[in-house]
Amino acid sequence: MEQGIAHRGAEGILLAGAGRAILLQIANPAVGHGVAEHSTFTHRPISRLMGTLTYVYAVVYGSEEQVREVRRRVNKAHAPVRRDADASARGYNAYDADAQLWVAATLYDTANVIITEIYGAPDADTADAMYRDYAKLGTALQLPAHKWPADRAAFAHYWDGQLGSLRADAAAVSVGRGLLYPEQAPLWYRAVMPLARFLTAGLLPDQLRKDFGLPWSEGHERRFHRTLRALAVIYPRLPRRLRHWFKDYCLASLDKPQTGKPDSGKPIPGNPKPRDPKKQEYRA
């Protein structure tokens, strides 16, 4: 039996699903409105992605000290992300268990989709182990263990129910467009975005693809499946050190003391717009 997420969750190819997971997350108003109102995410997409993936890698692979550190960082970032419901908008709270369940669910489902496309469907024991491990992404924060669906069948029921009513509203679309069409990002990041948009569109449910204004056709569909087949041939043959490089990089970043520079209001390299020190990053 393979080792579930411990064997595949470190794979850099999971970055191919990052756009899908984020757009699914923000399509839920309980998450998307918090991101829209409390995050500099659209101006600092790399920071947002790094924060999310560092959290994932630390919970799964990190030492006890690294897990404590990443939990501290995430909870600190989540603390101001709250708003009471009023006549103009529904409320949200980053500590809300249902919102955290949805974020963890998008990470699990996206990883499962990518791993299956690249390596083929895992056997039942491996799939169950991976599913159990992904529960930690929520329970390491404020998600009670009993709220994570009991097994993969229960998760499928939950997932289908959520997708059935999921629609991206104006706030989500605005954040999504900022992610998909970044204006204030390093040149290399903007250079890879056409491919990232293409993969994100192909991995999204059709309704959300339409909501976020991502073009799609039968030609796109054929090219998407050809791309996945090519990745399934090429990627597994890369050296393990290269495939796991980003996981190692993220974990190493937890061992470095935070300098406070991102919150200083000074421009960040590759991002000409200073960060508003009153805003906190809203990370999964």
C-alpha cells in the first residue's frame, strides 16, 4: 500500500490545482467576503499561496514546533476577519467551523483530483489514509473532529451538496479576477498565468467556470486532457528532490524568525504597491 498523503501530498504538481482550490473557497461567501474585505491577496497572490501551502505542509510533515508556529501565524491572521450580519450583507468569521470545513474540503478534493490524474486512482486503503490525513488541515485549527465527514462516501455527499448551490458572487469574482489576471506581481508569475488559468478552468465545475468568466469550449477540453496526459507521463519521472522542492522550501521558511517586514508598509520586491499594515492576510 502507498503511504497516502505522506507519499503524494508533497508533490509539487499539486500546485497545478491551487487556482481551483482558491476559487472554490472564495465562491463560498463565508470565505470569499472575508478575503475580499480583509486581505491584500489580489496584490500579493504569491504570499497567499505560500501561506496556504506552508500551512498544509507543516500540518502534514512538520515538526511539533513547526505546527505550533504555523497555527500561531494562521490564527493571528484570522483574528480580525469577522463581520456581523446586517441588512446589507451576511456575516462571516474566519474561526467559523463550517468555513474551515469548506476550505479543508477544497484542499482535499483538489489534491485527490490532481493525484488521480497524474498517478491514477489509488487503492481503497491509500485513498482512505489520504482522506484521514486531510482532516488534520481543519482540526489543527477550530474545526471539531466530528464535523469532518466520517468517510469518503460521507464526504462525497457533503461535497455534492455544497457544489449544487455554490455560485460566485460579485465579491468572489472580483477577488478571482485579481488572482487570475494579476497586475502587481513579478514578471515570472504573470508569465505562467496563462497556463495556470487554463488548468484552473479545466479543473473547475462548469458553473463556476462561467461565474468567473473563464472561456471554455470543446477545443479547450481536448487540449486540457492532452495536457494532463502529458503531465502524467513526464512529471512522475522527475527526480524526487525536484518534485518535493517546494514542500522543503515552505517548511524551511517556518524555521526563520519573522522580521515583520511584510507588515511594515514598505514595497515588497516584485510588488510596487505597499501593503496596508492595517490589513491582515487571510490564509486558509
